[in-house]
Amino acid sequence: MPAKQGQITFTSFGCLLFSYLSGFSTLFLIEAKFLNQDVWMAYSIGMALSFGILWLLHRTQIRLPNLTMLEVFDHALGKLFSRVVLCFYLVYLLEIQGDASQALTSFYRSVVLPNTPTNSILLMLALTTTYAVSVGFHAIVRSVLLALPFFLLGIAFILLMISQDVHTNPFLPPFRHSAALIGYGGLLSFFLPFGKSIVFCFLFDRIGSGRKKMASIFAALFLAGLYLCAATYLTFGSLGMRLTSHSLFPFFSAIQLVKLGEYLERIEIMIIGIWTLFTVFEIIVLQYIFVQLFTHVFRIQRPKWFVLPIGLLFFAISERSFREVYDQDYYNSHIAPFSTLIPTVVIPLLLFVVGSIRLKRLSGA
Amino acid sequence: MLHAGIAVLVLTYGTIVGVISMRRKRGRDALWLVLLCCLTSLYELPHIGANMLTVEKAHKLVYGPIARTVMSKLGIGD
């Protein structure tokens, strides 16, 4: 079915969500360090929880199908309260983008550009994402569709090469951790990467309604989970549990083991280029949604003029956050799983409950 | 230098676009733009910016004790 004017297809939406989730998901593998071979359970919990929350948001939105999600927030919660609630999302987006920008910068500084100052990489990143946001949503989606085949090809190739070093199933024996630890791992994987998908509810109006929307979301979540599971499996298989737990970027360490022939060493650099491109897409989408929310919350008439200052605010905040890489590791494994619960779980549940009472009356009237 | 340059750039941008917005009867846009630019430039000031509250610092203050309690209850050490 062709997309309506101003909308994108379900496939494009799914590809955008997949690229958004897959960019930075395999960088630290925090939950894998906690749960070792039982990590797939954490991924399943994270995926199921994210899909459930997005389904609730979808159910709320289809009560008023002609409105954007932001307008649905206004109708369901009242204008003033909805603005307060949306401010939580603004803070959440700042938190996630700071985390992603610093993660990408620390990765680049550790692996490729050790002599480049952090500020310079962050500034380049901010200017790139600002430009991407200024060219518009459709251009972002088209560039994702263009980059996705290269990403899939590169990652499939590298996974195939790593698999040659794996001789036993590292996910065996299962159920070696307590239910509490598996639950906490689920919370970790819900924070990163699956729970980040909740902000895609603000893009629901960019695709048509119906079952295909949820099917594309499910496909994207499932494929992102599959990719994450494969990356973890191969990392454990090639590095072993102990080295994976002690490595800062375990999947990258596994990629480094790949040697193709005698002369084509450092093939991982090419793969990193494609791999980190998706983290940039993630920050672009976050910045785009931030501009949309900011425009709505503060009733801005001309959002284009705010793109550059918002990009520079992103730069300033990410520069002042997570100064040390171990600070970031601690934050991601101890603080963020709790701090992100309000925008990713509490508010969607509140919207669903209040919306099912108030919007039923509105749609019936 | 980079910080000072960005602070000046963002303040100049805020002033010019803010004035244009005011002339086009978009006072609210101008107000929020100037506030946003001032906030960004404050973060860029060398001594003030480093001590300003960020989302990370605020969340560590608010959620740190909660996280520690939950994790000790679950038996997950640091």
C-alpha cells in the first residue's frame, strides 16, 4: 500500500526503528557482563516489555486516529499536565543523546582517533546531526534505507568470520542466575537498547494506522534482538566469559580477532565505520524528536530556527556529561535503568489508563 | 577557545534570530530562543559550565540512593 502524502511506509518505519536500536546496542553489552550465558532471557524480557508498552501507546493513539501523539497527550492528560509530562521526555532525550554521543566519542578515541580531543568529535557529531535534522524527516529515512544494506552486509560478513572461532555453545548451561538477577538484566536491556523505542510513539502519525504498524515495530524489535543475541553469542564464543566481562567494548574486541588474509588486516576499521554510522542515526532521530517535542511544549511557530541552538545544546550537555568512561559504565548499569522508568513505563501506562477513560468519552461525543 | 567561540556564536544567533522573530510578531519564539541560547552559552562558560547541573548529575543525586537500595535488596553488589 503506498504511503499517504507526508507519511512513510511501514517498511521504512521498521528499518528506521531497527537502525535506531542497533547502533549503540552492541557497544558495551552491559547485561551480558551481568548475566553471561543467561543474557538471552534479559533480551527477551526487554523486547517483550518494549513491545507491550508500544502496543499500549498504539491502542491509545488509535482512539483519535487523526491526531498526532502529542495532541493525543494533550487530549488525554489536559494541556498543562501534558506539557509537564512531555518535559520528562525532553529530559529523557537529553540523557540518552548525551550517553550515546559520549559512548561514540569514547569508542572513537579508544579505537581510531586517540589524539583527537573529545570536544572536536562531539562538535562534529553535533553539527552532523543538526544538519541531518534540518534537512527533514524524509531525508533521514531515505539515508537510513541507503545505509542499511551496507550495514547488514558488513555485519553479516563480520559475524560469519567471528563464528569460525566459536566451537561450543556459550549459552549453555542455561539458568545459572537467580530470578532477581535475570529480572535486573531484563531492566538493563529494557533501558538499552529496547526501551529507547518508546519515543517512536511520537512518530506514529508519520505512518498509517492498523496492524501493519505493530507488525513493523515487532519485526524491527525482533531483528534488533536477534542481532544483539548473535553479537553476544559470538563475543562469548570467541573471547570467553571472563574476557567479555572485563573488556570495555567486548564486541569490538571480538571483531578485532578477525583477520582476512595476510595483507587485509584492520578490516574492523571498515566495519566500525558502518557500525557507528547507526549510532549517528540514533542521535539524529533523538534530536529530531526533541525538536518536535520542544516545538509542541513551548508552542513554537517556526521550529527551523531552533534546530541549530538545540544541536549546540546537545553538544554542550553531552560535553559536560559522562566525563570518564567508567562513570558512564556505572551510570548505564546502575542509575539509568531506574531513571528511565518514568518516561518509558510510568507515563505510557498513565496515558493508557487515563486515555481509555477520557478519550472514550471524546471519541464517543 | 572552542567553548568561547560556541558561546559567542550561540548568543549572536539568539540575538539576531530573536530580533527577527520579534519584528515578525513572534514574541514567544523569540523568548524561548533567547532562553535556549543563554542556557547553551552558560554551559559553554569555562568555570560556570563545568559546575552546572546536567541530567546525569541530577539523576545520580535522585536515583542513586534508590538504585543502591534496590540492588542491595536484590543481592547485586557494585
